[in-house]
Amino acid sequence: MCIFLFVACAKTSVTTDEGDFFQNKIMSRSVNLSSFEYPAIQWSAFDTHEQKVAACEIPDSILPNIPTEELVEICMEYPLLFDAYAFDSPLEGIKKVVSQFNGFKELMDRTDNCSCLFRYLKNNDVRNVNFTLLTNVEEGTFLLRYSFCEYLLAFDNILNNSTEELKEEISSFVYEILENKELDRQHYALSGLSSSVYLWASILSNNRRQTRATNTTIDKFLEQGIILNIEEYLKIKQACQTYN
């Protein structure tokens, strides 16, 4: 996980040209990004992290008019996205990244954010990726970005914009992804399992809160969003299956 984070951050800290090469190679865009593209950024020109964040901002003049589906793609290419994995837990880091970038802030206010984020996951289905064609850098970047999207989709202010039918579709999809990750442990560590089961548990919990039902194991996991060992993972998965 740490190695993937290091090389992924190194990759995205040079220029957006390299990021576009990777994006075109294994994560085909589902929309034509014509509203906004990040400029080529020389990070060495900035003295503070705040300056780097400011350099990536989307102009307010165009931000409200960007279609949500396109806005999701733009946010997932955010040059500082992998700052999220520099915190004690990815959940904590993702909340920090979302709070600092105006693209994510705008996305959180869109009423169709849930359906568009889910479409992004389906368009970049991990089961369709041939990892033998990727370098370690590309593989690490793809997996971290995919996990980021899973955690983000699990946020309450995203799931609350979902219909019951859509929740059921997401739940079925993420369970299939989770099963696939378990069978391909060569590419998915606990971090990859954590993000998928977190999304699954969040959907179940979101539904149960409406009926006042609770599950201590799931509630505790949702507070931290991280799994430390395989035994803990299996316990959480079993709780989700019971909850379901």
C-alpha cells in the first residue's frame, strides 16, 4: 500500500500529461472533458500546500455549469487526490481532500451525485482491467483511485441522493466486486477489501437507520473505515451478510 502510494503520488506530481497517458491507457473517460482540464503544474514553484490546492481550483465562472458526470471525472483526476492516503485512515484523508477542493464541494451539492459516481465505478470496473498490461505505478494509481471513489460513494450526503432501487443495484455490484477481489489477492490487499466492504456496509447501515436497526460491528467499522487484519475483515463481512 505504501509503495503504491509513493509511486502514485510521484506520478501525479510531475505534469498532467503523464496522468492523461495513464487515464487513456486503462481508464477510458465516459465523457468528453471539454469544460475544464488541469494545467501542467510544476509543484516546485510552490512553497505551501495551500498554494498547490489553489493552483488546482476550477474557475468559479464555469464550475456550476459543468455536468455532474463530467465533474466526477474531473474530481477523480484531481492532482492532489492521493493526499487522502497520507492520513491515519483513508476515510479521514478523503474527507480532508473533499473539503479542500472546490470541485468536490460542488459535487457534494449535486442531487445526482450518487448515480454519477456509481456510473464512474461501473465504467472503471476492476474486473475489466488486465493488470498484466500495467506497470506497478499504473496499477497502484488505478487501485487507489478506485478505492477513493468507493469511499466517496459511501458518504451519507451521497447515498441520501439515491433511490432504494439504486441502493440495491450498488449493493449487488459492490458485493460482486468484493468477491472478485477476494479471489485475486495478488492485486488486492486489505486496503482494497476495506473500501469495497465499507461501501457495502454504508448502504446497509443507511437503510437500517430508517428502521432504527443497528449492528455494533458495522457501526464501529464505519466510524474508522479501516481494517487491520483478515480476521477482522471476515468478521465485518459476516456482519454485513447478516445485516443484509
